[in-house]
Amino acid sequence: MTDDPQYRRILLKVSGEGLMTGAEALDREKLYRLANEIKNVRQMGVELCLVVGGGNFFRGAQGALKGFDRVTGDYIGMLATVMNALALAEILEENGVSSRIFTALAIEGVGEVFNRKRALTALKKGAVVIFAAGTGSPFFTTDTCAALRASEMKCDAFFKSTQVDGIYDKDPRKFSDAKRYEHLTYAEALAKKLAVMDLTAMSLAETNHLPVVVFKQEEGILTEVLCGRGTFTVMDDLQ
Ligand code: UDP
């Protein structure tokens, strides 16, 4: 444990659900708290890429259950991530944090089409780089987008914030005897069929030796976890 961040460049994935309260898809209080957290991370000198989900508005797979065409639903979901990115960029600016939105789909006037070189330059200049519209392709998730962009941007780790404080052997919200792992390998998570993230995201992280840090989306936690303190799980390929 240390007061220094253990990673110099991270990608933070925030789920859409983490931005909502009840029927309110975008809770400004939660956005402010997240923006504040991001500001603290930047003040620690850590470079930050950000991927926001869209589940607070729409998920293609859930839409399909209600009769939407799956592909149409996925595009709606991807556009939802753009709305979240816009909201977050605005609140970041209000907090004095500069950011740039890169979209996987061309949406002129809202963000620039993803270009790795430009994103790296923006990152090095101190901006928080927000990747919106997922991968730009249906049938994927923003976890896959996060693993992909983290690998492309040569991030030291993929920080996945969730509703629980790490990876458990079973759902801790349903089972009081659920056990949290401090550390596990991708192979162990796959063998135990743990619901960490989808298989495409897992496979990208494993192939690119990208450590995945799973922690709870709560104020003050990210900076703690960055310094190796608090409760979280690290998944990587170290035995
Ligand atoms: N999505 C997609 N391709 C991508 C990323 C996202 O089609 O590369 C769609 C998909 O329908 C997904 C929705 O966008 O359900 C919102 O993303 P996600 O479910 O990952 O959001 P989260 O659960 O993290 O809020």
C-alpha cells in the first residue's frame, strides 16, 4: 500500500446504471461525484481514458426481448453512450477538467471520429479522453469497447466500476456467503464461469495482458484503489 498511484495511465469504464437514480437516467449529483473523482485522479498525475455505458437508457439485448430488432436496439444503445459522454463532458468542464469525446460512429458536431493518434495526443496534453458509441458495431458491449480501447491506448489497467466491490464466486447481493477474490487470473475467472464481463472483453484483456481492476462505483473509492487501498479485485495473468 502506498500514497502513490500504481498505474500511470488507466481506462475507467463506468456503467450507464451508475449514472441513474430511479427513473432519472442522468442524475446530476452522480455525474458531479464522478467528475470530482475524475478530477482527483487527474490531480494525481494519472492519465485517464473513459468509456461510459448506455444501460441507463437502452440495451439492445433487453430491447430485443420487447420486440425491437436486435441490431437497431444495439445502435440505440450505442447512441445512448454518446448522450452519457456529452453529459459527463459538460460536468467535467464545469469542474475545470478538460475532455475530448471520440466517437466510434461519425456524429459531426458532437464528437470527433475515433482516431488513435489524436486520442493519444489529447491524453498526453492532459485531457480526459472519452470514448463514446462503443465499438461502433452491434452485438458488442461497452466492456468490450473498454478492453479494446484500453489495449489500443496502451493503458496500464482497465478499471471497471460496478455495483459491487470486486469479483465474487457468486452474486453477493443474493448470497450472504459469497466470497470475494483479491486476485484471480483470466483463466480462473473463465474456468469458474464468473460473470465479470462478456467473453469478448475477457478475451481481449487476456490476449493483451491488460489487468482488470473491479471495484465499487462510489465516491472516493477510485483514488484509493489506484493507490492499492480498499476493497477490489485484480484480474490478470500473473499466477
Ligand atoms: N452496444 C453495442 N456495441 C458496442 C457497445 C454497446 O451494440 O460496441 C450497445 C448494446 O446494445 C449495449 C448498449 O449499447 O447493450 C449499452 O452498452 P452496455 O450495455 O455495455 O452499457 P452498460 O451496461 O455498461 O451501461
